[in-house]
Amino acid sequence: MTARLEGKTIGITGAASGMGLAFAHRFAEEGANVLIVDLDPQAAEAAAKSIIAAGGRAAWAQANVTERDQVRAAIQVAVSEFGRIDVWFNNAGLNRPLGFLDVTEENWSAILDVNALGTLIGTQEAAKQFRQQDGLGKVVNTASISGRVGDANTAAYCAAKSAVISLTQSGAKALAEDDITVNAFAPGVVATPLWEKLDEDLMAIGASRVPGEAMKNFSAGILRGRVAEAEDIVGTALFLASQDSDYMTGQVIMIDGGMVLV
Ligand SMILES: NC(=O)c1ccc[n+]([C@@H]2O[C@H](COP(=O)([O-])OP(=O)(O)OC[C@H]3O[C@@H](n4cnc5c(N)ncnc54)[C@H](O)[C@@H]3O)[C@@H](O)[C@H]2O)c1
């Protein structure tokens, strides 16, 4: 069987951990050149090295997705290493729960900046690079069930992920004539370092009492009967990165075990 991403170059933000790291490994196994982009340079370098050690092709760049110059420079790392980019994943994310009445301007801005502004900047800068190349360009955004339903303790995150869904639609309309597709996927509860921190933070604000309780409560309605591992999301990300999704744009795939039915 031929590799599904042979020769494609794929940049992934937030790829030093969690889902992004799982995507990066699988994409490299499928023949892609992978650019690991992350705020944490040590973790980004370690991620790229682990892919290379496994026989894949990878490079890394430190970038804060809210800083346009850094995102632009990261894209140029992929261009100088691999000649072009074909797919750009806006995957970096951040959540800091607070009760609805306690949400501060600082909390709002930090969460909206990384999740929503980061997605806008990443899409714009990737699109500028795609325009200089031939062929189809793909943008894939990490949304969330939180973009589909509100939540009392993560209002800013829910608003930010709604913005990601909205940017997916606007980007698809704006960039269609450039042969650029923009799609998203929306995970539910995924056992990554993000959720470990969320579990601690929800305890700290009194929304749960013991470790693991918040995750358990949050996951009670998952039709598939368990939380996801990052590996459960990889197939959907691979589909969106591959030519199998070429005819799709402006769409959001729910990959949440049947947690939120919309
Ligand atoms: N874990 C879940 O249950 C879940 C569910 C739905 C959606 N998501 C979304 O999935 C994405 C990946 O999350 P994860 O669970 O793998 O989290 P994670 O915490 O394991 O990984 C997130 C990565 O993003 C990086 N990052 C954070 N802020 C950044 C910034 N400003 N610039 C560049 N990199 C930055 C971190 O350093 C980290 O490596 C996020 O967008 C998150 O909101 C997660």
C-alpha cells in the first residue's frame, strides 16, 4: 500500500505534546515531511528528533502562534528544509477554567489569543505561502465540542473554539478561489497533558473534589463509553491532511465518541 502523505510537507502548531505530537508521528509514517511548531523549544526539538529516530523526516521551530513574525518564520523553516508546505494545522490550544462570573479580561484575552487569534494568523500566513506555490493548500483547525456547547466553567475556551469554527467557515469562503481548503475537527475529551492540567484547575476552582472527578463527570455522556486517547483522533486528522478530503471545505468533523450530537 502506498503511503497516504508521500512527499507532502505538513506544519503542525502545538505539536510538541498531546494530539499534535501523535499526528506528527503518524504523518511522518505516512511519508510526510513534518514541521513541529511549538512555544516550548526543548519539547519541539525532542519531538522532531523522535520522528527522525523512527526513520521519518522532521524539522522544528519555536513559535508563539499569537506572534505573526514567529509564525511566518516557522513556515519559512519548512520551506527552506522541504521546499514548500502543503498542509497547515492550527492545533495549539490553551484552556484555563474559571467560573462564569470570575472570568477576567486577562483570562479571556489569553485564551482567545492562543486558540482564535492563533488560528487566524496561522491560516493567513499559511495561505500566503500556498499562494506562491502550485497546487492545493490545506488548512486544518483543531476546534472542540466546546465550540458547539457552552460550559459554566470554561466560557472563554468555549467562545474561542466557536471562533475557530467560524474562522473555518470564513477562511473556506475567502480562500476557495486560491484552491485552498479550510476544515476543522472537534474532539471531545482526550487524555492529553491539557486535560491533566484542566483536571487540576477545575479542582482548584471547586468545580470538582478529587483528581479525575472532573474528567469522569465531563465524560459521563460519551456514547462510545470512554474518553479518547490521542490515537483515536489521528485517523480523522490523517483524512483531513490527505487527498481523500480534497472535495471538502468549511466543514467541522465531530470526533468525540458521540458526546455532543449536532
Ligand atoms: N485534550 C482535549 O480533551 C481536547 C479536546 C478538544 C480540543 N482540544 C484541543 O486540541 C488541541 C491540542 O490539545 P492537546 O490536548 O493535545 O494539548 P497539549 O497541552 O498536550 O498540547 C498543546 C501544545 O500547544 C502548545 N502551545 C500552547 N500555547 C501555544 C502557543 N501560544 N504557541 C505555540 N504553541 C503553544 C503547548 O506548548 C503544547 O505543546 C488544542 O487546540 C486543544 O484546545 C483538546
